[in-house]
Amino acid sequence: MKKINLAAALLPVFFAAGCATGPSAEQQAAMAADARSTAGSLIKQLGGELKKSIEANGPVEAISVCKEKAPAIAASLSKSSGFAVKRVSPKNRNPNGVPDAWEAQAQDALEKRLAAGEKPETLDTWQVVKTSSGKEFRYAKALVTQQVCLTCHGTDIPDGIKAKLAAEYPQDKATGYGPGMVRGIVSIKRPL
Ligand code: HEC
């Protein structure tokens, strides 16, 4: 109920953002392509680090890859792309990963598209929105769970991992997932 009210409250903002003074359709499409490739790099780099670490030292040690490498990769991509890049989820593990209103409604919309049969790889969305400090380009890409994710985000997490997660993330909400669910989003934004 809360979500629906929120989305309704934001609608006029989104419509206002569509007016003629904003970036052209071509400029928006170019930014979307840039954001898509930046999100792709984050997923590829983090996936590579995760795989390497699990193979070398097992999943308990790989928790530190998620803890240290994920924010580091996001920060380095933010620097090289000029976007602000991060990962968020309504069921966040890192306390900094709480979605804002736009991110929450974007994830909701992507979940509906996944449920309607869309392929995980193409699940992204973008928009120019008006904020109190000006216009912003916003982009979200869904992170859909694969088998490997469930070791640390699933329903049957091995004890060693459970213990380390409990120690490092006492407010962890990011468990209980099955395969093919939207775990969170890569969120990208840039002021215009
Ligand atoms: C080895 C354990 C492990 C595996 C495997 C793993 N994660 Fe995570 N995940 C974590 C940890 C730890 C964090 C918190 C990272 C931080 O502190 O920024 C996290 C955070 C996240 C976040 C950021 C939002 C939040 O909850 O804080 C997303 C999104 C996410 N993981 C998705 C995935 C997806 C999708 C996969 C599979 C491709 C995956 N994870 C595999 C341990 C793991």
C-alpha cells in the first residue's frame, strides 16, 4: 500500500520531467547507453572477482570481496564514467544500500517485467527526473539471482557463512532468496 501511494505521489514529477526543456531524446538515449555499459562493467568485474575468490579460498573468504571490492569497483566506475554508481536493495545487507523512492519504484517495475516473462539480461530502466535541485538522469539495472548468489543470499546458507554474515552485518535483510529473483539493482545517476 505504501509503495503504491509513493508511486502515485511521484507521477507528476516524472511527467514534469518529460517536458521540452530537458535533454533531447538522442542525448537521453546516449546517456542510457553509457549507463548500461557502466552497469555491465560493474556486474562483470564483481562477478569475476567473486568467482576468482570462491575458487581460490571458498565462499566464506569471498564475503570480503563483496564487502571491499563491490564498493571499490563502484567508486572507480563512478570516477571513470562521471555517474554516481551503487548497488541498493529494499532487503539490503549493507546498511548504506537502502533504496530511495525512485530506486524502490524502479526495482518494483523491473520485478513486474521479470514476472511478465522478460529476460533478466534486458531488465533495465531509465528516466530524467526533476528534483528540488534540478534535473537528474536516473538509471536502474536489475540484479537477478543465479545459483552462485544463493550461497550468501539463499534460504539454506552454510553455517560458516551465516556466522560471518551475522558478525559483519548484524542488520542483514538480504537472505531468503531463490533463483531468478531480483536481489537488488545497480543504480546510476547524474545531475543534468
Ligand atoms: C560470498 C558471498 C556472496 C555471494 C556469493 C553474493 N553476495 Fe551479494 N552481497 C554479499 C555481501 C557480503 C554484501 C554486502 C556488501 C557490502 O558491504 O557492500 C552483498 C551485497 C549485495 C548487494 C547490494 C545490496 C545489499 O544488499 O547491500 C546486491 C544487489 C547483491 N549482493 C547481489 C548479489 C547477486 C546478484 C549475487 C550473485 C551474482 C551475489 N550478490 C552473490 C555477499 C555475497
